[in-house]
Amino acid sequence: MKIRYYFILLMGLFACLLVMITWYAVDPGKKLLLGVEVAGLLNLCYIIFFYRKVVRPLNVIGSGMDLLREQDFSSRLVQVGQTEADRIVEIFNRMMEQLKEERLRLREQHHFMDLLINASPLGVIILSGEGKVSQVNPTALRMLNVSSREVIGSRLSGLESPLASELVTLPAETSRTIRLSDFNIYKCSHRSFIDKGYPHPFYLIEMVTDEVLKAEKKAYEKVIRMIAHEVNNTVAGITSSLDTALSALEEIDETEDICDVMQVCIERCYKMSNFIVRFAEVVKIPDPVLNWVDLNELACSCCRFMESSCLERGISLKIELTADLPLVWVDASLFEQVLVNILKNAAESIGTEGEISVRTFFPLGIEVIDNGPGITREAEQKLFTPFFSTKPHGQGIGLILIREILKRHNCNFSLRTGSDGLTRFRISF
């Protein structure tokens, strides 16, 4: 029976009871009093019945609403034997089952996505609607060179990371290749997704250093070999002819001016040959012969070698050594070449009247610091590219030579000018 019929019946019983009470008030009698009492008892019984059929189902439905508000999707309502209420209970239980399955599916998807993001070789940085980092995977932490404690809840612009500084400048819905001063190259994308009706920006970072460097090396090796072959063959023939002609002219009187000119040409040919040899050295770097080496002794040796050159320029060369450093597994001769090139570049950057400091540090590394004019932001991104140089007459192969040797030693390194105006070449083992 429907609830309204129960309610109409209840109203009818109350009406009958009211009529009997009114009648008794006009004409009191024992039989009428008994009828009134019976009618009142029947009303009481019906009220109890009405409570069970109407009020109790409503309480059950109210309990279901409480479960829904508390998001307890595992509980179910029991049917109460009332048609309308049982229909509501059935629909409610079916809805709760669907919500439970949907929540379970979303949890499984979120768990899978978390596992996928954390295991991904791509760096993933997800921002909140306020532009703060809400999630970052381990790959991105390594690329940023920061800890999760520093990143979560912070803005990218507030991080002490060169990569983070570059990501901030990347416009939304765009991709760009970023080359940092530590020679690493990243392909970065700035995208967004919708969550709860609001856009959330995120960054995808792919390290493409090895692929780009292999392509660059393959290209410049081919170019250098071709140039070296052609130039050396040509220079050898020209030098031989000039030597023969010079020997013949020296026996003729009044040819001193011509002999001087030819001697200059011969010297120029030798310089050209040496120039090409220097380029060829980048291609012909030998495989390192590794041994245990004291980093402090290696630093002292290179500083002594460059000391006189620095003094001629009025440059003070200082060295700060950290005691009890562990030995390093390197090729001493190749690593000396690296340090000498770094010191030479620092001295040339200063020009005259400056200071260079060489410092070793824990856990294991070395740093060369100079107070020269510094490196611009634009130049930082091109430092380790082939044939790029900030010097007017630079050949752009010194840093390439350093890069190749340090890569073969599996070192981490960077070259940049800090906010204090000092330029640091830092090498970590």
C-alpha cells in the first residue's frame, strides 16, 4: 500500500475518534465510553503500525544519506517491507555499488599513473592551479638537481636550478630544446590537463644529450677529417715547393726581400698545419688509461705549470685543498690537460689583473673560480657546442676537448657565472 493511503486511513480513524468523543460529551454513557476507549486503542495501534511503515523507512533512508555524506560506499541499506521505501533502498544500494566500483577504478588508475610517472625516464613536473609544484617524479628531481622537500609546494622560479629557470620562460602549450651550461640538453614541453574543472599545467622533460652529442660528433668528425686531409696534403706540397725555391734563391744575390717573404709563407703554412692538427686532436682523443690519482697533487701540479703564465698577466693564482680526499680513478695525463685548459681559459677571460682560485671539495670534486667579466645567459647555452667561442680569435675546440675527456671519465660538470659575479667551472666525480 502507498504511504498516502496509510495517511488517509490514519486521518479517518482520528476523525471517527473525534466524532465519538464529541458524541460522548453531548450524551455520556458507558457503552459510548467503551467505544471511545476502543477507538483510542485502535488509533494507538495504528500509530505504531504507521510508525513502522512510514517513519522507520524514512529513518533508514536518512541513515543512507548519512552514509553517502560520509562517502562510506561499502555499507548497504536493508529493505523494510514498505513498497516505496524498498524501491528507494534498492536504487540507493545499486547507486552505492556503482560509486564503490567507480572509486575503486579511479584509485587503480591513479595508482597505475603514479607508478608510471615515477618509473618514467621522462621528467614530469605537475603544478597546482596556483602555479606551485604539486607532484614531481624522481627523474625530474635528478634533472633539477634538487630534493623533493625543496620542490613540493614551491614555485619553479624560486628553485636554485638552471633547468627550472629555463622552464619558467617556456610559454604554455609549446616545446623547446634547452641546452644548459653543464652541456646537458633537454627537450621540454609545457602542457596542461583539466582536473575538477580547472587547468593544471605540467612539464615533460626528456634528456636528449647523448643523441644530440652523437649526431654533433659524427658531423664534426667528418668535417674535421675532410678538412685535415685536404689542408695537410695541400700545405705539404706548398711547403715543399717553397723550401726548394727558398734554397735556390738564397744562392742568388740581392734576393733577401724575396727570401724573407717566402720564409713568412713557409711559417704561415706550418701554423696552418698546426691549426688543423689541433682540430684533429678532438677526434683522436685516446681512450683513458685509468689509475688511482690524488686529486690534490694533480691540482697542485697544474697550478705550478700555469703559475708563470698567470703572473705575466698580473693574475693571482690561489689554491685551496681539502685534506683527506679519497683517490680518484682517472687518466692523470688527460685530466691534467683538462685542468690546464680550464686555467688557460680562465686567464684569457680575465685578461690582466685578476684572481683565479682552484678548490677541491667533498664528497669528491674540483672547482676553478675566476673573477673575469663572466658568461652571458645566451653564451651559457652554447658553451659546449662545436666551434663556438666567446673569444675574438677562439677556435671553439677547447671546451669540446674538455667535454669529451670528462664524459669519458663519467664526470658531472658545469660552467656558469653566479649571482656573485664569479665564474665557476665545477667538476664532480
